[in-house]
Amino acid sequence: MADTAKTEQELLGIKHLLWGKEIKLDIFKRWSQGFYFSQSERSALEQLEGGPCSIIAPVQAFILKRLLQEYGNLSFRDCITDEKQSQILINALCDILRQCSERKYYLVYLDLKLNCSGNNSDVNGASDTQLNSTIDPNRFHEFLRMQTLAGITEVERYYAENVKLLKDQFGILLFLYSVILTKGLDQVKMESDTTEPLIDETYGYGSQSLINLMITGKAVTYVWDHEQDVGGLKLKGLDKQSQIGFITSMEHLRYLTVGSFYKNPVNPIWVLGSETHLTVLFSEERRLVSPETKSEQARRVFKNYDRDGNNFINADSLQAVLKDLDLVSDTEYVDIMRKKIDSENLGIILLNAFMDEFFPKEESSTPDMFQLVHYNGLAHSNVNGQVQYHIGSAILLESDLKSICESNPILTCLQTKWPNIEINWCNNVTPSLN
């Protein structure tokens, strides 16, 4: 009985953590969908309404990670059977859960008394009863139950035997609750360090803490590397390189700073953030995530001190930059180099002057031309109202100057990762971030 009471208490705590004091019916309804695969792009998940992209986009990113590791290129598009859909979905969910725990896993399910019909794997096959049934958040939470499993192999077996639960009306919510329960309610609270619910009470979108939890297994609030001192407060970001990346147009708008751990992930896959939605960008070009060269590292470290992105730093920051790069940083030497690089005594160090002095032979691990592919799970945001991957040909220009085009949100978003990128999208149709 004690375990049952503890489970009920934990699930009640998760309810408050996610939704706040009150659950709005329209927001809960938008989140009440399963993991549906598109009929037009059989390896792509489809999102019915705004809200659950903070779950769907990361899961899609991990699906693509598995497919690219297995096939190496886009040839997987022709190999997706119903059985393969279930397999790649389960693999992706297990990858996310594995980042939250290495031991016990707690999978949340609905008691059979709350019978949600509908067993098809794509959104177009979902039954009318499933999509239009009256959704009662209180009744949903009343019938939540938990299954404890000892290892990820058992999780894979459980999901394989109960894959219908993932594809039914509440599949996304059940997985979300499983992630938080597996991670630990107290641990999520501690990492997110906020009293705000993880699902916005007004608009229904997922918080950055929720996005970070899904991508990295850590529910931290910020997207920079390690921790930053802001007004005397130590604010935690990512503690290591992520498997999946994250870049956002909000950085272009100066609302936040995305660190190298997110911009340079292990796999060439990035979740893209706009003001209201999450999509996914990926590439079969592995060299996009090759280890940094010395000159690339130097540019990254320099830009850490160039908060406004103006390609110069305060001359007083030169010693810190050299120290971070493990170069000679004795005060006397730094004074000599400061006078040499800032010969006009303007009090600033230009990026080009710094690179010419310390890294005259620049090397790049990134090719000048490569293919990018974009995914947006909202059908109405795609060409012809069908979810499909959108392919673009990218080129990195030699100039350090970037052309700002506010009417092209995806370009300005990608420029936060590749400042001098230009892209020609298939059929001259620029994909939507929203």
C-alpha cells in the first residue's frame, strides 16, 4: 500500500509540475495525441495541433539519429514498413529514457477502465471516437498507473508488446510522464530551478526545461555551456556535448545564447526553435559534426567574449581568451600582444586581427557545400498540407559578413550556427519554422 500511495503522490506531483494549479481543457486536448506517423513521409511523426512539439520534435530527432546510423543517407525513406515504424519509435523513446536513468525505469500507462479506442499507426487512421471523444484531465489522471522495469531491454520488450499504447490518444502524455517519473520528480524540480509549470498555462507550449529534458536528459533552464554567473547567480546550462543539437531564432533576437554543446552535437541533427514551435534539421554529412580544428575552437572561444556578435571583444578580455585556448597568457606578453593587435589603441580586439596573429593558417572541419533536410510535424506548415522532408543545398560563403534577412526566419536561425550560410531549398520553397 505504501508503494501505491507513493506512486499516487508522485503522479500528483508531476501533474502540478507540468500543468500548474489548473489544467485548461483546450490545452490538454491539444496534448492528447499519440505518436502518429505521416502517410506521406512514413518515418516522420505528425503533430495534430500546437503544443506537444516539445515532445514530438525531440523524438523525431532521435528517430532520425537511428535511421542515419543504420542507412547513412536518405535511402531509409523507401524502407519504412509498419513494423519498422514501431521499431524506430521504440528505439527513439528508449534513447531518451536512457539519458534519464541507467537503472530503474518507470513507465506510466492508463488503467483499462479508461478505454481509448483507435489502433492505427498514422493520424489519418485514427478513429473518430479517438479524436473527438470528450477529454477529461481529471479522469485521465485518476486512471494513471505505473510499471517498474529494471533495465532498458525490459523497456524495449514492454513497448514492443504494448506499442498500441504509444499510438493511442494519450501516447505522448504517457511517455512524458514516464520520462519525468524515470528521471525523478525531485531531480527535475532541482534542475529546472523554477516554480513555473513545464507546460505554459496560457499557450500550452513546452518550456525550455522540458525541451532540454527531452533532448539531453537534464531539465536545466538554460542552453549555454556549463554555468554562467548572472548578477551573482550561478545559472546552469548543459554539462556536456549533446547527442542531438539545438539552435533557435531566439538567439538571433538576442533573447538567449546557445552554447557549443548544443550547436556542435554528436550527430548532425538539430532541433530548431522559433517563438512558438519546434522543428528538426538534419544532414547525412557527418563532417558537420567533426571535431573542431584549433582555429574553429579559437573562433568559438573568441565569440564567447563577443556577447553582441560584433566580431570584436574588449581589449581587456584578450588575456582570458588566450588562457581559455591554453596559449601564453602572462600579463607582460598579453600587454605586448594587445598593443600590437590594437595598434590604434581603440580598446578593442577585432576577430580577424586576432585570427591573423594567432591562427594565420585557418583550417575547417566543415565542408563548404552540403545538404540539409528540414522536418516540420504540422501538416498545414508543409507544402500541399502534407508532412514531408524538405531538402536544401547549403553553401558557406567565404565572407565573415552575413546578410540579415528578417523575412527568412529559418535562414536567420541557421546563421546562429553557420554565420555565413546560404541555402537553396528544393522547388524554391523555404520551409517554415512555425
